[in-house]
Amino acid sequence: MEATGSSAPAEGEAFDPQVLVISMSLSWAGLTDPGEHSSCVEPVLVYSVCDGEDRSEYREVARTVAGDKHPVFRTTYRFGETTLIRFEVFSEKLLSGTLEPLGRIFCTSLDMVVYLNVPYKRALLTETGKKGAGFLVIVPTAQKSPKGFAALQLSARNIPLKTFFRTADSMLELWRQDTCGTSALVHETDVVRNSGTPHWKKIILNKNRIGKDSDAILIKCFDVSFSGEKTYLGYAETNIRELAQGTEKRLEWQCKQDSSTLFSKTPVMLRLEYYKDYPWSFIDYMHGDFSVNFAYIIDLSSSNRDITSIDIKQRYEATISAFEDVISQYDEEQLIPALGFGAKVPPSNMTQSLIFLNGADNPRCKGMQGVMEALRQSLERVTPTEPSELAPSLEYMTGLADNFRDSSKYYVVLVLTDGKLDYTFKTVDSLIRASSTAMSVVMIGLSDEVPRVFEELQRDKLRKKNAERDIFFSVLLKDYLHRLHELPRDALSEVPNQIMQFLAFRDVEPAPVTAPTMNAPDLCPSSY
């Protein structure tokens, strides 16, 4: 028997490449019916999930019938989601058909990821949280999982010179094209200037965004003027299956020209210099020794209106708390750096652009409660002012992340700001430096200004194009005011991709998996 809830895609439904679909096979032992004093129990299992804002409210997804000895349920996992799972076990009375509760267990979708292909054993608990008779064993297996990544490096020759400046400045765009002819931009390279034989930096492609290995990839070549205007030079067509042959032989393509192409007597030639397949997903790295840590940067500047007012303070606290479940599950150390900027700090009352919210020599706070307490204390002792400069806090976090060149740890930096930032060019420089370290930056906008700032940062980054990879993402808080429990999922949606790019750039393969113990700790509902 297989039961599927709304949290898991049904057969035929479009598969989200960022979602891991997990099949959960259940068995049991030691069940005893206290009313019948019998150990011959054919249980009824009820599968419920809690994926809403109220972490105590469960909704039933599916249930078995008495006599079903091999129940299978499904759940899904996406980075940033903290779906709680409850299995309740009942004994069905033969005469009345009523259900007598025997016990229940609690776990999370992340537990199912940690225990993939490993029996996950939990003792049943009573409604009061005491240990009951018997236990359940869950064997989670990946039913549908994200694909891996591909690393490649391209070069070209015969790039034509500009008529007046006699320079060759070129870039590439990689487009996915499916069998229906629909195209989508997958990646664009930096601009290599003053070279007729450019070598572009290594490209990391998420194969989930490519489609099938046989789907066409169009590599379009452009000449780029000093003002950023592109002139089309031609394209080559390939696919992942052909690119994979680059590990055995050097591949070269002659760019095709059409009516929109700048005519050249000598067509541009593209060459594959390097290719490596990374068949692993983010989940494979999480099974090793790789860990994700979080940090907060809080905009304390006066552009946020009165940050000490009750409504503004509550908005900050609610946004920070929205990530509590995610951080508690991923950040094993629970030592969370909490920084601020844009305020005068006693006793000097000098404006500072790097503030440790806890007022100590080390900004790390113990757990989310420590972060909340540090924020409250800082709001009582600092005076909001200007300028609103984010760069120094980013530089500090870059220094922390740079300590993990062994790729064992990765920082996700959550920035809470109204978006009215000063010295944007310094912020751009900081993001570019951070792009080569183990960190991502997620900006959570408390006003409508963030989209404009986001566009400015992206435009400036594209102009400089010195960033190793894209580490920046932003969301607007106003879109989640009535559904804060969905904020972490959407705000962190690009983090797995950014982490995989970081690891692929360093040619890091997953560490050997250490199988978790079969007997998982028994958790009461209060644990969640």
C-alpha cells in the first residue's frame, strides 16, 4: 500500500528538481494491545504532517487498513523546509471497529534524508510522552532526487577585432533548448578582453536546469563593447552527452552564422578544454562531514524609521525567528554570529559600520535565543544613525568563511535591511571577494527598496564580472507577512546550488558516508 500526501508529487506531476522525493517503508515489532492483552496486533497507521505556521497542528495525509503488513508512504524534502512528521499506531477493535491508540512517533523530513537507505528505529510514545510498547522501523529511500553538476571550461579562436579600437572582447551565453524548441538562459560567462583566443573561467552547470542529457545546449558567442553592448558572432550546438566525451578527447565546434550574426570570413571556433561530471547532489555532501552554519547581519540605521518602536522591533524578531527550525536542524554548533551596522555605540557614541550585537569581543551567540537577546540588548544601547554601510559586516563574514578552505563548513549570511544602503560600490567589492569563500548572502528586504538595490548589485557585478560565482539572493518580507513559515524555503532556495558551485570549483567530492545508528533518539512533540 502506498500513501501519498500533498507534500509529495503524485504520479505524472511535474518534478521540481530542487525537491527530493522520499519513499518511507514501515514495519513494526513488539506492539501490544493493552485492552486485549495480546501481542498479535494488526495495526492501523495514520500518517500526518505539520508544514504550516502552527507547529502543533498536524493534518492527516494518509492511513493504512488493518492487515496491511507493508505500508509505504511518501514525503518530500527541500532545503529550507522543516516538515514535521507524525506516525500514529492504532489497534482496530473487531466488533466495534473503533481505534485504540497504541502510541506514536515524531520525526522530520530531514531525518529521512539523514537516514536514507538506513533503518530508522523509534520506540512508540504515549500521548503524555512516556515510552510505550513496541517500536516502528522506517526505511527511507530516494524515489526522485536532484541531478548533479557538470564542470567545464571553454576557449575560442578567430574572435574578430573591432573596426575602430582593434580589440577583441568576447563572452559566451549557454542556452538550454528542449525538444519543443523552448530556450532558456542557463549561464553567461565573464568578458575576456583584448584577446582573439580567449579562455573563460570554469563553468559550473546545474544539470537539473539543463534537462535531459540529450537536450540541446546552444553556446552563443558575443563581442562586447566598452558600453556593454553585445554583437552576436555565432553559435555552436552540443549536449551533456557529447560534453561528457570531453574527458576522453578534445571537442571543437565551428560557430554557425545566421542573418543576425556579425559576418566574418573566418568563423569563430569553440573548444572544450576541460570537463568533469559531478553526479552528486547537495544531499550526498550533507551525508558526509560537510556542515552549514548561519549568521545574521542586522541593519540598525535610521533609514529603518524607529527600529526601537514596537512594530518594527516585532517585525525584526519575527523574521529572525522564522529561521529557527532550519538553523536548529542544520547548524550543529549553534554558535551564530550576529552583526549590525549603521548605529552609534557607547561609550564613544561614534558611528560604527561593524557592530557585535552581543556587545562582546566575539559576535557568536548561543542559539537563536542568544541572537534574540543580543538584538534586544543592542537596541537598548545603540543609537540608529547614518551611513547605512553593509560592506564592513560582509568583510568580517568573508574572513570567517575564508578559514574553511578545506570545504568542511559553509556560512549562510542572512541580511535584514530596508534596502537603503550607502556605498553600494563597496558592497559590490565585498560580494566579489566573498564569492571565492564558503559563504552565501541572502538579503531579506523590509521595504520596497530591496529590488532596486538588488538590481544595482547585479548590474555592477555583471559590469565588473570578477566574481567567481553568484552568492547573492534577495526576498521581500512583505510577500510573507501572512505566511512566515514559507520564508526560509524561498529565501534559501538558491543556497544548495551556490554550495555545489563552491565545491565543484574546488573539485571536492563527498566524504565517505558514515551510516547513522539504527536506534534514533526518542523525541517528544515538545522537542519540535
